[in-house]
Amino acid sequence: NAGVMQNPRHLVRRRGQEARLRCSPMKGHSHVYWYRQLPEEGLKFMVYLQKENIIDESGMPKERFSAEFPKEGPSILRIQQVVRGDSAAYFCASSPRQGEWYGYTFGSGTRLTVV
Amino acid sequence: GDSVTQMEGPVTLSEEAFLTINCTYTATGYPSLFWYVQYPGEGLQLLLKATKADDKGSNKGFEATYRKETTSFHLEKGSVQVSDSAVYFCALIKAAGNKLTFGGGTRVLVKP
């Protein structure tokens, strides 16, 4: 019974490159949430998606960041033209249904380093 | 907007000492409250939760009581172990909400 799977665990990108972070939710979960943890800070909500829909992207930076959760396959968080300030840990969580926060499960995160 | 404030760390303790991490929140309505733990290099694990006033969440010797009158959810453990060394996050979610609001985290280091 696999949990939330994120890959890669560690990602190094040069400034200006693209970063793609993947998240496979728990089996039976159709709701995905992305959070960002800057060094020495707490987690900040970025975006909430259901299959093929973005429900709430109030925490997403206006430029360079995008997220999708296609009908088939994992959710993808995409960062274009990365800058040093994008270096952070990115966590994905999933839940079975909207509002069922008690089923909220986090992955182990992707640690992005921009050099 | 909603916010969570927790004491800054690091908190350094000796094994078997008593641990308290303060957490206060600001939110409208009646949020649910959580403590998450993050071990080095890992993701967040739910430690305990409380959904209404005066509820006490407990797990692995840790406890926290939802105090609406003081808008607090302080984490306590009576006798810590080296294995409790981690970062602890207090968080809330609004009723029927979808996103967690986290505090800044408190790093705890337990020395043998």
C-alpha cells in the first residue's frame, strides 16, 4: 500500500533551466496539493488540483510556475527558467476527497537546488 | 488571514527531559489543529490532531489540547528520547477547507 510518491528526491538545475517535479498520489486519492518549504521556514501552500482541474492556485507564483494533474499519470509541478530563489523542498500531499483533511498524506518531497 | 505562530528553536534538551512547544493560531471559525513531525531528510508525518475545543490529541507520548479561549495548541511530551530529535510543525485547516496553514517549525535536538 504505497504512500504518496514523489520523484526525484533530489534535483539540481542550473539557472535558466526547467524543473519538473512529479507526484503520484496514494491509491484511491484524487486530490493533490503542492507545498513549498523554503530553507528554515514552514510549508506554504501552492496549489490544489483534482484530476484535470486546478481548484485553487492562490499560492502559486504568477510567473514561471505551473501545475497539472492529468487524467492518467502523476501530478507535475513545473518551474521554468529556475532562479536561485526557487531552491527549496517541494512537498506533495493527497487526500481521497475534498475536505477530507484527515486523509491528507504527504510525500517525502523533492529537494530542488538551483546552481 | 489565517496564521500559526510557534516558538522558535532550536530547543535543546537532555534525554528524559520534559518538552513543551508553544503554538498559537489566528483563524475565523473553528479550525482543526495538527502537529506534524519532520525527521531529517524526510517528509511530514502527522503526529496528532484535534478537531474541536477541549479535544486532546495524543500519539507516541506526545499530547496537545485544543484551547479555544487562548487559541493555543501546545505540544508536550513528558520524557523525550534521542529519537524525538526532529522539526515539529503546528498547522491548522478550516472546516471544509483544503489547505493547511503551517507555523514556521521548531527544531528539537535531544542529547543523550
